Amino acid sequence: MRRIAGIVLAVLLIGGVVAAVVAGRDNEETGTATKTVRMVIGSEKAEFFADPDVVKALAAKGYTVEAETSGSWAMEGLDLKGYDLAFPSSRAPATELAARHEVRGALPRPFYSPLVVVARRGAATVLAGNGLATLDAKNRGTLKMAAYLDAAERDRTWQQLKGAGRYGELSGTLFISSTDPESSNSGALYLAAASYVAGGGKVVASDAEVERTAPLLRKLVSVQGAQQTGTDAVFRDFVSGAGNPLVLVYESQVAALLDEQPDAEDLVVLYPDTTVNSDHTVVPLTENGKGLAELLGSDPELRRLAVRHGFRPQGDAAEFAAAASDRTTYLKQRLTGVRQAPVPTAAVLHELARRAVGQGGQ
Amino acid sequence: MRRRAPGSLLVAAAAATLLAACTAAPEEDEDPDAAAPGTLRVLASSELSDMTPVLERVEKDTGVTVRPTYIGTLDAVDMLATGKTDGRYDAVWLSSNDYLRLRPDAEKKVVSQTPVMSSPVAIGVRSAVVEELGWKPEEVTWSRIEQAVRDGRLTYGMTDPARSNSGFSTLVSVASALSGAQSALTDADVTKAAPRLKEFFKGQKLTSGSSGWLAGAYNRRGDVDALLNYESVLKGFEGLTVIRPKDGVVTADYPLSSLASTDAATREDVRRVTEALRSDAVQRLITDRTLRRPVVASVPPAAGLDTGRRRELPFPGSRSVADGLLDSYENELRRPSRTVYVLDTSGSMEGGRLSRLKSALTGLTGDFRDREEVTLMPFGSDVKSVRTHVVDPADPRSGLEAIRKDTEALTAEGDTAIYTSLEKAYGHLGAGRDTFTSIVLMTDGENTAGAEAEDFDAFYAGLDRDRRATPVFPILFGDSDRAELEHIADLTGGRLFDARQGSLDGAFEEIRGYQ
């Protein structure tokens, strides 16, 4: 079995056409059918599916995957003919896709990841010194969402914060960079969390509530200027030293980075005290897609690899906690003390995003 | 160097330089080679022409050939928005997708966008000038730069924001920093900052449609103190101290973007190329060869790239702000241009050629900026007339109307007195005015009357330094002699444009970036 996986892996690197031929020949010898699954996924899962160990684990179960990335909400606009599954980063876009493609039954959610804010130590220290955050470990802390939103509401700048003068890059309006909430999941979930906190712990549901929270959300988005459409891009910019001092990403992205580079220098992970988990949700479009989705949730090896890529598998917190034990300076083993904001309905979330981006407003 | 797509207006010579770049929009009727498996037809920013060795490596790693067609960012976004990329390109690779994001009709054509490397806007200042100014590079802010310009102690060159991404990013950096805007620029910020920006742009002594020509012109002039461009471009110069202003920069992150109009197999190739580009080995190659910064944490930036942090100035979040900024730069903030169009209307232009000239010139009137001075100097056996029009901001239409009227009245007659006419163009322009001056020479034949080439060489050598700074941009058309025109371009520091490969409209249009 291992030998077969090795062959499949090797030929995958050479190219699709060759792979099909060799895999086909291999099949004749062994009788194992290789199912090729084509899928469109959120950009934050691209590295997971590209990982040679994941490719190998899938091949061991008879799957070859071809993944293409797209903003979670942008998947609605794609022609998914010929695809076996769509894998957006949360339940709301998945539910819409399922309705659109008439997918029935419960949608598998193999793993999840909370939204966190990454910063450099300088920025984190300044936030802590001004009551906007607390630092819980050398590279880990908690962002006080209510205090942050209050600062945003009042257009606080870094220059107005004690201690910011020491860091040349800390100037201009204090804000968190997110992705475009109209096309990308993390940007939309940011608005969900912010509106929940601003509403005093109540999820936005009515028109009046949308109306009330819209100006704040508009502000959170408009200060950012042009926004990226994928969390991978904003995180890459952060890693390369470009971009805003505070960036909203998935915890999984940080964990994946730590896996590559255990000492991420002065990176600090701030867990918002109220955040939203992204429930990576599969929309199976074919039987093969369904099979793969189930495998992702049940196969111990794939669950282990998901953890390695920073995802928290559904159902068992111990797996992630164990893996996070050697990186607790950056990551929380368990999400105790982090409040989960419920996400508004897809329709409300769309409306919040539309108002925040100010479509037609400018 | 990779083969260039047919119809590109770029002259071969420019491709030889590391900084080579071209902003010519591919011709409408051009048929870029049809789709081929294993080849990606990529619409790319001109700045990416230095990636050839990296792409060769990626080809080895993936078996996928990347075939770039170079274009200015704004033109590329226009092509996407109007569907002109559908079926003709497999991917788009711009310096940044910031502007693309402001155009929903263009953005919806893009499926995935993956940053591959980054480079911030910076200012490269002659090291001697840095010393004279008493600057510590790590302490310099945009306000300090502004002050030096105001005091007459610093001049600089930059690319045209309307045609080049580096120019546009520079404009956004300068406007954000000098407006004092604390977050993304608004229309109000731009209005408020206009007087300061106008002062700042008085220091701009060189403009260019491409980074490549800017580099050459900077070396030739010798009296320009600095260049504004991406850090990676500036690091390629000797004797320049590259400064990332302390109060903020705009950074290009070069996202490779797949397109919704392509099939899944093509997008899979794009994904594989992206993955290869982000492997450690290729990231190392990128930073060592092109002096851009890696986007993976495991690869450090090349030696000499300062890792101190900088604030990222937010890019405008709406098209009205971005376009408004561009519009005020062109029509209000930058120094105006003065151009003499030396136009061959000899007997051989009779018929189709003359009507193409008329239509190209008429088309150009849609592009002249406020305050611009345009002189039409048609010639045959000698200069036939000298008609000067200024686009008055209070009444731009009457100036443009007059240019169109004069264009319509052109007739073909006589011999071809190229050099005599050029000498008269220099005489007309004179010297000492605070403008970007240039001469455009359009001819369809060889010199047959008046002064000879040697006479013109001597005439040019006798001009004072100020006047010699006026370049001639010759356009190859009809039966004109490439060697003759190339000599004129080289002598005067201009650049040759080929309207035989492309079109006359396209050549006139591209020269706009240099005026």
C-alpha cells in the first residue's frame, strides 16, 4: 500500500496526464480504484491539501484531489459543474451553496478554527499598555473586543496610544485588517463578531438592528481601503513584513506557520475575547465528494494532519491540545474563556457586508 | 529574454535591460498564440520582465511554460472588465490587485489571487545628495522629502501613474503621506492635500511610461537627484541610497491570479505554478535575483533589504478616490507638458497614410491634459505651419477643438525635410519653462530635403544643457528608415516607437506616458 501511494505521489508531481496513465496501470495490478475528487476550497485550506503527507494519506484511501481556491462567498458565482465538492470556510456560505445545488442532508464539518488577530510584539505591547488587550504568554494574548470597537468608533490613532512612539510603523488609525466581507468568509465573520459585541451580546436579526450597527461596521471596513479577498493573501503580506500591524486570520494559518517555523520571532497571537469560529463545511456535490468529506472527519491520520495544519477537529479537543502543547507560547490549547459569537443568518450577514462595504455609496 | 507577443510596441533594445518594461496595450486585432497545453498565457505587469530566470526554474519544476504579455496595470484591469481577456489569457499577474479590486466588473473575472513576493515603494537618492542633505536613511519621512523638494535641494523622476503600476503606487504613497490621512484616502483628503502635492510634484523632472526608460534617462541626465519606484527596481542602481520613508509605504505583492473564463485544467496549472513560486528554493531565487521580498517566513529577504518595519499606507477603497487622484495628478498637480508634433505631410503621405495620421491625432485629443501645450508642426520640403494650442482648464474644449480643426486641414505635399523641421522644433520650444518638454517626430520616409543628419548632430551638440534635455520620440511609419530614426532617439535621449508593427494610434498613445 505504501508503495502504491509513493508511486501515485511521484507521478502527481510529474503531471496530471501521466498520473492518470500510471495510476491506471497500477490499478490493474492491485485492483484499487483511485477516485479523483475535484474541489473548490477556501484559500486557507490550500496548504493542507497540498501537503505531501495529506496527499499520501488520501491516496492510501484511494483518493486523488485537485483543489482550487476561491473566496467562500465567491463560490456562489462559480460554475461548479464537474466538481465533486465545495469546501468554504463556514456554515453560512455552505448552506447557501447546498440550497443552490440542491444538496440534501447534514453538511459535514470535519474541522474548525477560530478567528484570531496577529500582531508583532510592539503593537501587542502597546495595545496591552492601553487596556485594549492583555498578554497571557510571551507570544499570546487576548484582544478586548469592546474596548477595541470603542477605539474604532472614536477614530483612535496609534499616535494617541501610550508607548506607540517607540515603533515607527505604529501610526495612523488603529484598525484590524480583514478580507473583503462580501467575497470572503473571514471578513464576513469579523462583522458578525463586531456586530454581536456592539449589540451588547445579541446577534443581529432585525432590520432595525442592522440599521443600528451599520455605521460602525462601515467604519471598520472603510478605514481599511482596498481589501484582499482571501485570508491567505493578508497573512502572506503580514509574513513578508508588509501590511497593517493588526491582521485578522484563522488560527490554523498561524499554527501552520509555526509548524514550518517553530520560532516565529516576535509574532503575537491575540484571541479576541469574543470571536467566531469558522466551521469549515463541506458541500458534497457527488458521491465521491461525500466519501471524501466523511473520510476527512473520521480518518485518524487525516485528523492528525488537520491538527498539524492548525485546524481543530470536531468532537475531540484533546487532539489539538496535545499538538499545541509545544507551542503554547503562541496558541491556546483549549478555547476556554473565548466567547463564541453566534453568526447571523446568511441573509442578514450579506446585508451587513453590503452596508459595511458601502456599495453604491461612493 | 522570452519572446514577445506580436504587436507589442516595444523596441527590442529595451528588452535587453534588466529594468526593461513596456506598457503598450496589445492590439485589438492581435491574436496571441492560441491556447496550448502546458503553456500559460499571462497578462503581466511590465515590472515582471525581470522574472525570466525564475520562470525558467518554475518551468523546470512544473513543466508549465509561462508566456507573459506585458501591459500597464490600468490597461490590464480595463481588459478584464471589458471581457477582452476571455479566451485569450490564462492568468493575470499584476504588481498589485489593489486597483483591480476597485472595479467589480474586473474582479469578478478573477477566481484566486495568490501573492508571490513583495516590494514597497521607495525613494532612491544619489548617495552624495543624501550626504549633502544630512539625511539618516532610516529616519527619513515623506515630509522631509517634501521639505527638500520645496527648498530646491531635491529633484526626482517617476513613472506615469496612468500607465505604470509603480507610478500609481508612488502617487498613492505620496498623497496618503502628505495629506496626513490617518486611514484610507478619501476625496476630501485629496482635495485638502492638493496644494502640498502640487509643490511636491514641482520637483519631478522626469516622467516615463516605463521603469526601463526612466532608468536610462536618469543616467543620461545626470542632474536628477532621485527616483521614486519600487525598492526592487531602485536596488538595481549603483550609487543610489534606497530609502523606505519612515511614515509609510504602499507595497506591491504580485498576486498570480487565475481567471473564471478558463477551464479547470488551466487553473490547476496556475495553481501548480503558484505553488512552485512559493517553494523555499524559488522564493530564495526570487529575492536574490530580483531583490523583492519573500512571502514565506522560512526564507529571509536578500542581503541588503532592510527588515525594519514600515507602516503600510492603505490603498484607496473606492474607484472614485483612485480615479480622482489620478485625474488631479494629470490635470492639476504635475508640471504641465509642452510637446511639438513634427508631422510628415510630404507627398508620399497622400491617401490612406494621411487619413490614418488624422484619425490618430484626432483620437489623441481625448487624452490631452489640462494646461498642456500642443504644437502641430506639419512639414514637407520645409515646415509648413506652426500652430500652438493650450488646453485651458477653464475651457478645455476650445483648445482641443482647435487641434482637431488643424488636424483636419493637413494636406500631403512636398519632400521630406526631417532634420530642418526638428531644428525648428527645438527653436520653437526654447528653454527655461517649468514643463515636461518633448518632440514627437512622425515620418513615413527618409530625409530628402534640407539639413542632413550630420548637420542636425552638430546643431544638437551646440544646444545648451537645458535644451538638450528635450528628447525626440520618433515613430517608425510607412517607409521610414529605422536606423535614421533610432539615431535621432539615441542622440536626444528619446525612444523609438514602431507604428509598423503596431498601429499609429497605439504609438501616439504610448508616447503619452513620456510627455
